[in-house]
Amino acid sequence: MRLSSKACFILSCLLATSAAGCRGDAPPQAERPSQPETSLQLPADFPADIPLPATYRVNSVSDLGTLLVATLATPEPVPELFAEAGQRMPAQGWQSSAEIRHATGNAMRVYRKGRREVSLSFAPHRGGNDSMVTVQLRDPQRSL
């Protein structure tokens, strides 16, 4: 069975969510909230039109050029993160293309803006108080 590229993208987002709880205009750049010293840094060109939690720590970053994946830890609970994304992403001009909630407490939202696509996956952190947020950005204009 052959999957469409959108189905493959959504499937990869679902896998990232499980693991976490395991051409348009160039996006604006903006200053991000302060992060603890133990945090990695997001790439300098991380789009300012992708809202992030008020407080977060960057646990991992994979920059593959047209695909950027960042995993964040935040004290905000998953339901609040999910609701905030539902309000803040459209306010930045993103159009919702998928919304998924799991009985396990995981959730995901997928958005499109021009030729860019971003998935935001939310999962409660097992064994801790933080929630995990995985941001997957596909942008054909990005490069290494």
C-alpha cells in the first residue's frame, strides 16, 4: 500500500508524538523566551511565526535542511499546550490541516502556511512533571 506524502508526514508526526511521551515569504525572526542554561539552542533561523510555550527547555534539535525537528520540555500541561496552539497558530496566519488527540494524553496539531508545514506534537513526560513538545517543520526554502 502506497501512502501519500501528507499521510507519510502525519504518520511521522504520530510516531514523534508517541516517542516524545515519549514558497511563501520568509518567516520573521524574533527573540524567544529565556531558556535554562541546560537547554540547547534553536537554530538562529527558527521561524518567529511558530509560537512556543512561555517557558521551555530545548532537549534536541535535528536540522536536516528542509526538515527541522526540535523537542522541548515545558511545565505546561498538554491540554493547555494544545489549546494555546489552537489559538496562537491561526493568529500567526497558519491554517489547520489536522488535529489529533489520543486517550493516552498525547495530542497533535498540523498546520500549513504557504509551502511550509508544521506539526506540533504534545505528550506528558513519563516519570516527570514536564510535558514534551515536538515541533516538525517542513520548509522547502530552508537549507543546511
